[in-house]
Amino acid sequence: MAAQSFSWRLWACLGLVCGCGPGAKVDPTEGTTGTETGTPDTEDLPTGDGTTLMMEGPNSVVIAENRAVDLLFVIDNSGSMGVAQARLSQAIGALVGVLEAPDTRADYRIGVTTTDSGNPRCPAATYKPEAGNLVLSSCVDRIDQAEFTFNSEDFSAACTDQCSKRDSDLSVLATATEVDQKQQPRKWVERIAGQLNVSGADAVEALQCYLPQGVAGCGFESHLESMYLALAAAMAKDSKNNYGFVRQAAQLAVVFVSDETDCSYNQGTKEIFTTNKVFWDDPVNDTAPTSGLCWRAGVACSGGPGVYSECHAENYDAAGSPGASDADAVLQPVSKYIDFLKAIEQQKQAIDEGQRVKVSLLTGVPPGYDMFAAEIGYEDSLDPEYQRNFGIGPGCLLGDPNLPGWGAVPPVRERELAEAFVDQPGEQRRLYSLCDADYSAALTEIGTEIAEAMAPACMPNCVRDTDPETAVLDPSCTLYEEHLLENTKVEIVPCVEMNGAWVPPNGATLCFAYLVDPNGASTPSGLDDMSPHCVLEGFNLEFSIVRTAAAPANTLISASCELSANKKLDCPKL
């Protein structure tokens, strides 16, 4: 399924208010007076299915307070991942803490799949690959299915050190999605409008049970293909597990957690794992390949042997020659996955031009790499067995360096994917060390970057001040919740202040409040302070949208305000 074939219908949103970002301003018609609320003119907004949505006059605009994020974890479930999964489970509270902080209040979804997308060396009869399907089951139950046993060694502590609840102790509540209004349990953890879809545990405890994926998965990990399949299925109606996971206007973040290199292979050349031994460690004497095949079939390095100056993804053909075309490459070209995520990003930017897909790795880089305090070293291992198994020396050590197999392989293909989604190279690295004893700092940073990208509900037109004598703007606006499919429009009531917070009045589940103080010093209350984002963009009004229940599917929020007759004076930055 080609990435370019996916087409979402824009503006049909669930669990968030979505729409035009700061770059999608609608200027009032020349000559409009300060008391007019619009003209009969309309503006056509594009949708993803080739149709248009007719909005009211030029001062009626979709309001974007996008606090939504869809976060996909792709977790390596091969035999060496027990320690890393335990550390991830132990630290997940750091991520949740950022997303649920009072100044963030993210409407988040967290889905989990594994790096196992199947391989000729890993018969499905032994362990059924996830192949991108989202997984939501307690690791305690999966211990009984031998998913935490590898080479007769028990790694169940990766689960039980943080989780004590079975699926029978946890209930996944029925919810709707923007593409499926039927209420039913979903294969992800979500908190939308403050409502968690899991009962029997808080979000942290639930994730501590759901994140560990065991160690029985295929050792030829397909990080990139698993991500691709998971997100493609999220847009495919026939996917029972994934459909609806990705919301159109939400941020999309992908986090890979792995100690090995990507081995997403081309089905047309799968013989490299069976009869074509060109990438095997010893093509003459070996009876089976090691994970080193994945390095040799997808990576090229400069310099060496021994120590290499750099390593990069390379297309090899079935004969082992570099420079192969994408179609002939034995491993799927990294460009396939970059193009796929870029297509998703572009769809989101049609709603909010500031949207960026985020790709992060917990992987085989040295501690401090994310802060530019260390660099990735590409060196052959002095341990012949490690070199044979992985094709390169470790990028960092997970434990005792005297214990073989405790290293994490430096990423190359996955690293190039992550780097393709950094706006300013040299200023940001989303690669965190799997070898850190505590992942809290990494998960906090991932959460913080998500939180900082959440768009406040700026009013994208210059609004008239109905009482210029006061210290701040006195706007006159009406906000509506619009249901796109039913073609209905319900006016939203103003919020009331209670105990230092905006809350809906009695009986309401949705309200709005004006934020009009641009510097935080013009009024005694902090409740009406504008965000720095809206102020820097030059807007003179921001809304606070408060919900106490999840938004109905296929709804958006629009605002109609009296507009300034002199935008150059009232909003000089616009």
C-alpha cells in the first residue's frame, strides 16, 4: 500500500478542536466596519476526499487548540531486550507526567507494537509476529504464554517488577474514534478530555503492564516496517486493532526502543535469510545467519577496518553489490519510510502548517549523545562472537562489558529516519541511549518536545475591542461546536471561574473563555493570560476551550467575532 494513496478527510475531528493553524489566517473584507460580524461571502476549505467544506463569512474561522498527540511505541521484543523493557516500564511515568501536567493537559493516545514483522528465520508457528498490529494486553498474562523466556532463561522480572495486574484486573473502556463512532474498546491507552480509557489502574500503572513485550520475538528486527504497517493499518478500515488510532489534526510521534539494527527486508529477496548466503558471516560454513546479516545487508561504512569514520544506510542487491536501485535492494530503502511519514506530515500540515512528525530512538548510542556530549562510535568488536552476531561492535553497553551480548548495536537506518524529521540539524538529537540506567530523562525530553509543539487556540483574525477604555481587549465573539456529518451547529457557553480555574457552568460539558492579557501583567488574574505563541504571532485574542467529556466524533469548533476595522493599528504584526 503506497503512502501516497492515503487520503484523510480534513476537519473531521474527535477528542480535540482542530482546524486552521496560525498560518491559515482569514483576513476581513476591506471596508468591514467594527460592528459587522461578517459578510455573505464564503471561503471553501479543502478536505482530504476532494470535496470542500463551506465556512461562513470571513470572520468565521475554525479554532485550533490542538492538545492531541498520537504516540506509537515500536518495541524490540527479541531475546536481549529484558533489561531495556524493564527500564522503559520503570520510567514511563516521566512521559505521562509531562503529558498530564496542568499546563499541558494533552489529549493523548499511546499505542504499542513490536519490531517483529515476521521473517523466514522466524516461523509464525513458533511465535506469531505482530506485523504492526497494536498490542494491548497485560504482560503478566503473557508470561504464562512463555513470551518472557529466551534460551530457557526467564526474563519475567521485566514485567513483574512494575506490574502486578492481569487483563482481568484492567478494563479497557469503550470509546469512539473520528472514523468510527461506534463505542468499543480500542487497542491503545488514551486520555481525552481528562477521561482515561482504562479502569483498574491509572495511566502509569496501565502502561507499566502494557509496555513490556517480552523476549520471544524474532531476532531479525524490522523496526521500520513494523512502524509502517502499524500506521498504514491505522488508516485501513479492515484493521481491527489499529483503525482510527491516528487522528488527522493530532501530533504524531514515533518512539523506537531497540538494541539492534533494522532488518526490514524486501519480500522479493527474502532468500538472503535462507539459501542466498552472500550476507552471512561465513557463507561457506554457517548453517544459519546471525543478526550480523542485517548490518551487512543494509549499512556501509567509511574507513576501517577496525574503526570507521562514519556509517550510513546502503542499498545492496542480492549479489552483495552496493548502489542498487530501491526496487532491487535486499532491505527496504530507508526512503520508503521517510516518504511515508512525510506524506502523513503533509496531510497534517494542510490543517496546521506547524505540524511536524517526531521520530525518537532509545537505541545503541552512548549516554549523552542527545546532548552532544558524546558521538556514536562505529568499531568492530574485539569479541569475535559479538562481531559475528551483529556485524559491528556495540554503540554502548547495557551492563557488564565482560558479558557478551550486553551491548546495543549503533543505529544507522533508524537514525537516518529520525534525522529526516529534525527541522534544524545540529540543534537537536532525538536519539537517546538505551544504555542509560534510567530512561526518565529521555522520556521527559520526548514528552516536553510534544508539549511545546501543542498549539494554543489563537483567534487568527484581528478582533475589535468593544471597550477601548479598558486595559485589555474586550471582544465580542460567539463560538460553536459544529457537527460536520449532521450539519448541526450548537453555541458554546462561556466558562465560569471556580477555584482558580475555568469550568463549564452547571449542566454543560463544554465552554470557552477569553484570554486577552498579552503580558500577564495587565489584569490581576492569570486565567486570562495569553500564551507566548499567540502573542508572538501577532494575534490579539486567544480562547481557552474546556471540556469535561470527550468531543463527539466529526466535530470542530468555530468562532465568529466582531473584527477590527483597522488591523494595522490593532494587530500590527498580522
